[in-house]
Amino acid sequence: MDLTGGSLYGQTPLDESESVGLKISMISTQGELNQFEQANIERAIKWLRGKTFTPAEVLSEEFVRRLHRRMFGEVWKWAGDFRRTEKNIGVSWVKVALELKILLEDTKYWIDHEVFPETEIAIRFKHRLVSIHCFPNGNGRHSRIMADVLMENVFVRRPFSWTGKQLSDPTSTRKAYINALREGDRGEFEALISFAQGTTP
């Protein structure tokens, strides 16, 4: 199984200690890993649909970690634990908890003072969250679902569609997503908002 590949905004390369955290010994390929992770994520989404969370609950470190654990805990031992290694994207691992705290407080301020439209707040939150890269892997998928949780539980609006397609495979849809994230790096969020709403060509 190759768990070492990866690129900017792609699946994050895992170091040896993180790869050891795989719970399912029968997995031997990246494709099999993707399937097991997707099944775990679908169960997490089902769990979310049966719950209602307050804004204070959603915008907490506890919830951010809990959701990641729900999404990947059946596959990885370290699910929900902040990373302890450096990656090709994200802040230094020693700053993860601090940067997440700042993001959560910033997002509360944006909401309380209506600094941006609701959709833009959710997308800015998603972009900053994936840029921090809290966990060894799964940050892109986790940040998208966190944005959906914000939309549903904080703004009481429909979640994003994210085009309704799988984004882990190298397709034109994934390319559009990566390009939108890079525009977000420059402070331009229109493309990422359009992608999230499913209006990207």
C-alpha cells in the first residue's frame, strides 16, 4: 500500500508512525483505503443528520476533533488527534491548537458582527481550517463537512452540494476544486463559493 504520495491540497503524505495507525490490516492499496474511509465518512454523515448542534458546540475544538474521529475512527487510530509531524501544507504542528482556537474565535466574530454573508463565512472557515491542516490526513473532507455543519446548524440553511462528486480522484472536478482553493489563498473566495454551491462549470 502506498501511503506516501501526496501534493499541495492532495492527500497528505503520512509518516511511518502515522501509517502504523491503520486499523484494518486487510487494506493493501490506496483504492481500498479510499473505499474504507468513504464508508466511514458516510456513517459520520448519517450520524450528523440525526443531530442538532448549537453554534457554541460547532465552533469548539471538541467538536472539530469529534467530527474527524467520527469520519475516520474506524480506519485510523489517530482519528481526531492533532498531527504531531510537519506536512507539505499547514502550520507547524506545534501551532495547530492555537491557530484553530484563533479561527474559531474569528468565525464567532464574523457571525456575531455579520462581517461577511453567511455563505462566505462558511467558506472562509473551511478554507482556513484546511490551511491549518489539523490532522495527519482527511483535512479536506473534514473541512468540507465542517462547512456543511455550519450552514445547517449555525445559519439554518441547506448544506453545500460540493458538485455531488467524489473529489479524491484526479478529475476535472477536482482540478476546479484545487484551483478554487488556491484562489482562496489569495483572499479571493468567489470560485470556492461557486464550487461549493455546485455552480462551477
